[in-house]
Amino acid sequence: MRLAGKRIIVTGGARGIGEAVVRAAVAEGARVQVLDGRDNLGGQVAAQATEHGPGAARYLRCDVSDRAEVKRVFADCADHMGGIDALVHVAGIHREAAPEAITDEEWDDVIRVNLNGTFITNQEAFPHLRRNADSRIINFGSMAGLVPYVLAGHYAASKGAVISWSRTIAHAWGREGIRVNVIAPAVESPMQREVLQRERERAPSTERKSFSSMVPLGVVGQAEDVAPGVIFLLSDEARYVTGQILSLDGGLCPSR
């Protein structure tokens, strides 16, 4: 019950890592607002997490790249819970293309959701979080934001920028009692499986190393392996941690 009574927003909470975070936070006693665009999945995740308790979850539809919608939904969340203690911003998209082949539209789509979505949700959370003596923002970067990632340079650029932005606001908002950290995962998730499937369809004859062969631990992490790191950063145990990147990748980045 490390998060008993904590009031938390989780974006991208309908599946994958976001879903795992929602379930783990509710299991630790938090009240969680699940934000996503997948209504059926989001409602199901919130209902199942609440059923198992001891915390509770509620689903709301939200496009994180639409400032007016984010402002309205965050106000609804704060009104429903009586405030907001933490934002866990997981929502993001992935598109693949060689650097020379990225179109303006593809670049704009990825930056709009991954980077602008982080910028908007963080800014709109700020006035709610600063009212508390101890608040949290956890943004999601990626291994791709730390190492060369030729599969998707626009995705890598967006996640590298998320890391820089997060370190900046950790410094700027620390005096407001807001701790800001980044999770950089490399695990098996629905999004990662979709990426691999699209790559197989695009170039079926290309030889590829298996993901597990590249991970020093020799096994591929799952979404559930990310949730404990998030719970730690949300908990009082991380009260002196801010501006940091927590890589949850089985040692993949240091080996590159």
C-alpha cells in the first residue's frame, strides 16, 4: 500500500505498459484516472483494476496532443479525485522509416503525439501538482532516445527531446515540490510487437537478431517489469529522486 490515497493520472493506460502501471498503482491503493483513446480497452482495464482493488480506477477518453481536451480532462480528474498528486505519461506512438525516407507528415505525427503530448500534459498538470507539497511527473522516454536508432529517427528524436524536457522541468519545478523523472524501457509490449510485425511485412527477407539475443540478461522484459520502477518513483521512497532516467531494458543500452 505504498500509494494509499494517491491521486494519479496515467495516460496511455488502456494497454501495454500503461495498463500494467494502472493495475500496479491500484494494487498499491492509488486512485487512478486512466486516459486513452481506446474506449473499450480503457474501460475494461479500469473496471478490472477496481474490482481487484484496494484502490480504484476510472477511464476517460483523451487526446494528449489536444491542449483544450487535456485541460478539460485534467480539470475533470482533479474535481473527481479532489486534486492530482502525480502524472504518469506513457502515451506515445511509433512509426518506422529510414532517416532519408521520413516524410513531413510522419515526422509531424510522431512529434505531435510523443513530444507535444508530453509538453502539453506536463504543463496542464503543473497548476494541479504545485498545490501539493510532494508531487510527481513520470515521463516515458525510450532506449531509442539514448542510442542510435536508425529504424525510426523521428521516434528517437521525440524521445530524446522528452528526456531533455523532463530534466529541464525537474530543475525548474523542483522548488514547487514536483519531482520529475523519466522511464526508458525496452520491453515486449503491444506497440513493440506491432513495430516488429510492420518491419517483417516491409522487408520479409531481412535477417534480424532476436530481441532476446541483444539483451544482456538474455530474456525479454514484459510490461509488468516496468511497473515496479514506476511505483518506486511514485512512492515516498523516491522523495529525493528527480531529474533522473531509469532504464528498464535488461542492460541493453550499456551494451550498445
